[in-house]
Amino acid sequence: MTAGEAVARYGRILVPVDGSATASRGLQEAARLARLTGACLRLIHVLDAGDHGNGFETAAAYVDTILPRMLRDGRRILDEARASVDDGAPHVSTLLLDKGVERLADVVVAQARAWHADLIVVGSHGRRGWDRLTMGSDAEQIVRCSPVPVLVVRTEGPGADGEAERRPAIGAASVA
């Protein structure tokens, strides 16, 4: 594929971010592609209450403590992700979403459809064996359900064997 074909084909690139090194690696690849093709990037962060609470909190505790923390952390993650690609990327927008009871993959795929994305770029831990079976693979589910091509960027080095590398209390479902 020539650069011209890539421009025509991948003008809108969706990138889920969760603050992890894995997601950051996917974001950097998406930014590199956007710089080459002039594509627009949309960075999304999906809130997940399960990352901040245990499910036994009262409604008041959720509204007064957990939700504000999730929103603050989600905005911080999006701001940091945007700052890491703002120089040189043609156009970057961000969106904070709440997954509710949906699977992360379903939220990402729905956003790809709604925004008319041409490509989704996700980072992946590259889990295998038991870790993949027990933890699942959000990246794999996105690939299976996506209406558009998905570029999966595998983490190399620490974390590639499936070890969690996320920042504490980030408030997002992992994307791998």
C-alpha cells in the first residue's frame, strides 16, 4: 500500500487508551501512522467502576467518591495521551465513555461505528495460555467484532508475558 492509499483508507484512527504502557505503545504507532497519512486520531478512554470499587458500595459512595475519581482519572489519562501525540499529529480528539455493563470491546466497536473510524489501533499484552483464558483478551474481542481493520500492537519486554503493568487506580478497563 502506498502512502496515498493509506491516506485515503485510514483517515480516521480510533485508539483506546487506559494509561498502561501497552496502550501507550499502540498510541505511538497510531500517531506515527497519522503523521504519515494526515489522519485524524480519536483517543477514547472507557470508564469501568470495577477498577475503583468492589461493587458493595452504597449509591451515595459511588456518586460522591467513586464516580468523581473515575472521571478525574479518565480525564488525566486522556490529557496525558493527547499530550504525548499532539506534536506532529494532524488532529487529535478525545472522548471519555462509560461502559456500564457492556464489554469493553463492544464499547470500542460501537464508537468505531458511530465515529466512522477507518482503523482501530490497540495495544496488546500478548497473553497466552492460562492468562489469556482466565483474563480474556479485549484486543482479540475487538478484532473479532470490529467493522473496520484493527492494528494490534504487541508490547515487547516487561509486560509482554501477561504481567499487569497498569498504573494503580486508573479507572479504565484494560485493552489487552
